[in-house]
Amino acid sequence: MQDYHLILTGFMGTGKSTIGRKVAEKLERKFLDTDEEIVRRVGQSVVEIFAHFGESSFRQKEREICDELSSCRENLVVATGGGTIFFFDNLAHLSKKGLLVCLRASLAEISRRLPSCTDRPLLTGDYRYLYERRKPTYDSIEHWVDTSGKTPDFVVQELLTLWQSLKK
Ligand code: S3P
């Protein structure tokens, strides 16, 4: 497993970027955040991309980046956007390109972490429905770490333990 990317998924607010960045440091790997990479390529924020070009354009960019992971020479730690695995064949693709780990958090915990979020276009209204709709897919991912009530450093440690336990 350790010859592959370590890829994080999970609902918005589960800590993918924070945890991913810290884990990358510990593993001495480069860190790729798909949202940040899209913003860098397009030169606009996620909110602006959704508003100017529509969600489908954002999803195409996500797909491009997922596809590019196959030809990436280095093994990375990757934080995907919360919706990435729900579009195209990204879920199957990412599962083959590395160890896919879902960061879980309860809805109550997410609401606490993201009380007034303005940089996520899909969090502007009531996102309970989106959470419930996506939950079965997140829950179906074999490897996961529950982040509720835990500090980032604690989650990082659990993730590293999982990673080491899967060493082949
Ligand atoms: C999205 C999650 C966001 C970002 C975009 C859409 C989603 O990323 O990709 O706003 O569909 O769940 P984070 O999960 O990093 O917030």
C-alpha cells in the first residue's frame, strides 16, 4: 500500500485538508489538495467557479486531477473535495490509485466546525439532506477514521497507525 497515494475523502468539514497536510509532513510526502489545485489552475475561488462556470465545470476539473494521479511519479497524500467520489468513475479510479480513507464526522460535529461557511457553495443552505444522501457511500469505504470529538493531532496519529498496519 505504501507505494501508492494516500487519498482522503469524507464530507465537508471532516478535516481532509488539515489532516492531509499534517500526515504528508509526517510521511515526508508532497500534499495535494484537489480544491486548491482547481483554484490554482482556474485562478478563481471555488465559489466563483461554481457561480461563473457551474458545478459541472468544477467536477470536470476534479476528474482531470483524479485522472492525473495515475501518471504522477511521486506518491502523494491527497485531500479530495467532499463530492469528488460521487462524480464520474472517480471512486473506482481513486480506489485503484492508492489507499482511500474516509474521514467521518457526525452531522452535529460538522455543524459545530462549519457554523457560518461562505467558501463552500454546497453548504449555504440546509445540508442535512446532502449529508444523509452521501453517507451510505462514505460508510461503504473500507478504511476510515472517525474524527468526531478528536483533535487533528489525534486523528493524524490514528491515520498513521492505519497506514502502518496496512504496510505490505
Ligand atoms: C464539495 C466539497 C468542497 C469543494 C466544493 C464541493 C462537495 O470541498 O470541493 O465546495 O461537493 O462536497 P471540501 O470537502 O474540502 O470542503
